[in-house]
Amino acid sequence: MGTHTVIRFARWAIGPEPAPEAPRVVHELECTTCNATSAAAEDFEEARNWAFRHSGRNPSHTGYRETSTRFWRATLLE
């Protein structure tokens, strides 16, 4: 028996994850000198404070890359 594929047009919407337990945004900072990374945190201040401590212990490590993760949900519109 062969494979049967059905393709139809559908309208979708996408927006921020509405689940109350889902974080809005998760922040991480990565040192661009040694690739050490802060813990993922909903509060940016936690990642920022990690970067301050890291630079304090390693004065030549002054560059950081931010990764922000935002959660989204796609919904099929009827």
C-alpha cells in the first residue's frame, strides 16, 4: 500500500505562550573570552550579576553574549 499525503490551507496565529507557569523570557549571558555561561534565569539581574562576578574574578573577560529565550505557542485558527 502506498503513502497518501493530504495538504490543505490552514490559518495559524502565533503569540507568547499563555500558560501561567511558562516564563516570559529566560536570560543567559556567555563570556566571549572563555565561553563560561551564567545560569538561565527569568530575572535578567541574576545573569548580569553573574557577569559582574565573572569579570571581577577574570579582569580580562569583559565581553558577553546574551541569549534570550522567549516561549511561543502556535494556534490553528478556525
